[in-house]
Amino acid sequence: AALRSRAEVDATLQTAKLSPAELLPAVHCLSFGPQAGGGECCLLQLEPGLCAELEAGRSLVIRGEKDEHAVLCSKDKTYDMKIADTSNMLLFVPGCKMPEELNADPASCNIIHSQIAGFSKNYWELRRCRPKLKKLRKLLMEDPYEGPDSQKDQTSTLSKYTTEDLLNLIQASEEEILHQLEVIDACKIEGYWRILDFDYEMKLLSHVTQLIDSESWPLSKVPLCPCLEELGSLEPREMIEHILLSYGRKYVDDGEVFFEMREDKICRAIAQMLLQNAVKFNLSEFEEVWQQSVPEGMTTRLDQLQGLALVDKSSRPETIFLLKVEDLPEDNQERFNSLFGIREKWTEVDITPYIQDLCAEKQTVGALLTKYARSSMLNGVKVFNSRRPIS
């Protein structure tokens, strides 16, 4: 096709009833190039922060296995990817000049001939989402670490996971994954991330608490070196240190490393040990046994068990049973279905620990309850039940 001349451009403007005086003098004449299919081009809409990441030379990664919905991750955030269709045709024009780059001087009334290299009718839209971290614990729980003497560990054929493996399998950013490994008290053993078997963890914890007791150390000042010296013959030193890190806050005083033991976490772990051997436990009996089982100087309180155990106030006598938030589904609707399957009506205080982790950025528990539950009054107390029949 012959390239348009200025006279043809002016004639077209006249037909379109447009005054050349109101337009920039430069004109882009577009024509489709020979490879303008656009099939191999994908458009991605980025928020300014993500754009800056790429411009700074960092990369974005798409994560997910074949049966999972793809997510896009930066170094520290996770985004859902959705295709957005648009009624406008989006054209890719290499070297296209924006109005602010063009000269407003009528003397430079040049015609710019540009070829369209491709087009698209949709683009990928990103929406910040919660990292999908449930799978992390599930993978590591396939083969919990039972200690250096465990025969199972030597003969196990189950997969073990390095940081690299987890980055390929978990739909979350690197920072979110590393933070979650800390939250679930995973530790690196021979280069692989492992979760300690609960019984082994309790064995290690009781070694430490018995030593604290026999040495009469204050719980706020447990020295690392003597712990390693005393207990190193019973268990690997790195395991002793791992337990101190999991159940204490590390600090340095006068060049020596100490730990301030975390009362709530230790009480919670001991409660879990007591509760996992019973389907239901008489509440007052449990409270008595629990207080007797924790280290001297620690005080047990029911609010230490949020997201771990649930009190049934409707039974006579009242009972308590294990209900761990990490065993519940990750999807919002499935989580609520599961909770309403366990109990028909919930108070906000009881349900909060079991849905708190579902709150997206700036979202409140109240907003979640409004969406997935309906409220009513029961004996003057506001309770929530399912919006849909639970099969």
C-alpha cells in the first residue's frame, strides 16, 4: 500500500469534521506489519510498586503446579492472576511516540509511518492475595523429624525439601515462605527443611524445662552455653538450640547468649500434648492437670489455646477438645463450611481465632462474618450460623 501523504491526511480530517488547528501537527499513520498476529504477546497490568521492581532489575515469578491456579510473586508479595477482557483492541506499536514527546510546532508537520507489530483483546490483571502456605506444612509433615536415632529417617523414601524445592512448589513469595517456615518452627537439617515430630519436640522441651528447674534459672534468663553443655550428651546441640529458639526469645547480655522463655507458647504445647490423647476432656479436670504439668512459675490461661482448642460450654460438665486452625481448609467458603459443620452457632469470640488468618489486607473479622455467616441473638448473645445449608 502506498504511504499516505499530508494532503490525504488533511482530506481525511475534513471528512471527519476535525479542525487541524486543535490537533498536534505530527500524524501517526498506522499499518499492520506482516507478523501482526499478536498471539505470542501477553499483556500484564502492574501496579507502580511491581513496575519499580522490574525496572530495578528484580524478577517476578509465576508459581503453581499444573492443577493449581497460577499466582505471580515478587520478592515479598503474592498476586492472583486473572484474564481481563477489553472491548477495545490493544495495539502494540514499536517506537510509538506519546503526545508529550511530539513537537507542537506547526512547521514540523511530519507524518510518522508506524507498523503495528501485534494486538490483543485481553490482559492479565493482578490482585494481591494471601500466600497459599497451607501446602508448606503439609509437605513437611509427610516426613517429620524424629531425631538422630530414628530408624525411619535412615530408611525413609519420602521427599525432603530444600528452600529451592519449596520455592517451586509453594504459591507464595520467597519472603512469605521463609517467614512461614519460622512460624511453623521448621529447622534446616542437612540442607533440608524439616518439622520436628511433636513427640520428639516435647521430649526436647522437657529436657530444657527440667534443666531450668534443676538449675533454678529464672525463666527470663536461660543461658545457651550451659544448656548445650548439659544436654549435648542427650540430644544434638543444634536441636537443643532450635528448641530454645522456638520456645524462647534470644538476646545477648554482657557477651553471653540468653533466652527469655515464652510462657504462653510452652503452656500451649503442653496443653496440646494432654489434649491429643483424648477426644474430649472435662474442662475443670483438664485445667487442673494442665497447670500441674507446666514448668514451675508458669501460669496457664485458656486464652493461650486460641486456634488450638475449643471449649464446649453447652455440655454438662463443660468440655474442651483439640481443634487446630492449621488443620482447617485454606479457602474462605470451605473454612466456614467446615466450622459450621463442627458447631452450628458460634460467638464472635469463639470463631475469631479460626478465621483471623483469612483476613486479607485491611479486612476485619467482622467483614468476613458479614459475608459468610448470618447473625442472630441467642439468650442475649450475638451468634453466627451458616448462610447456606450444611450438608
